[in-house]
Amino acid sequence: MRVMVDSNVVVSAVAFRSARMGELIERICDRYELCVASCCMEEVRDVMAAKFKDASAGLDEFFGDVPYTLIETPEAVGPPLFPIRDSDDYPILYTAVIGQVDVFVTGDKDFFDVRIDRPEILSPAGFLAKY
């Protein structure tokens, strides 16, 4: 099963060293294929550099230690596949769809209003409870 995490999950795991996020990442890596969208990778680097300068060194360590598959976000996304409230979030979920991701894990509540068959959209707590 392919599981893609949103940028807010990575920031929580690296900047806050959250035990729950650590458990989430560990479970995904042990049992499934962890996927990261290239647009999320860029967003994580920008957020860490701007807001968590002291923790940004941990980002390289995180991506160096954790096995993951990078899914390239196309520069131009095709015609809309689904409606979404925040248009800035569209490329992330679009990348999950074209990357054939099974589950998308996010803390962003805007994604929970999107109605698509695949990927399944879960919060970190929801993923840990289900998988």
C-alpha cells in the first residue's frame, strides 16, 4: 500500500519531534511504502527555513534516514479531477491521484471535504487507528 503524507505531517514529525508523528512515520515505513509529493517537499523546506530554523537541520536527517518514494508534482496540473476549497491544495492531492497513492495522511481539515474514491484521506490519528 502506498501512503503519502502531507507537508504538515512532516513538519510535525521534524520540528516538534511529536511521538505520535514519529509512530505514524515508523508504522508507514515498516508496513507500507511512504510517498512524498515534490511540491510538499518544497513546502516543508520553505516552512522549516522560515519558522523552525533551529530544527531545519533535522529535515535533511529525516529525509536521509527515512525510506520514501518521491512523486513528482507536474508543473501544470490537468483539468480538475475534483473540487477543493483551497486551490493551493489541489496540486498535492492531484499528485496523490496520479501517483496512485492508496492513502493520503494530512492534518489539513480542508482535505476531508473532498469526495474522491482514491486515495483515502485520513488524519494521522485516523491512520493509526485504522492501520
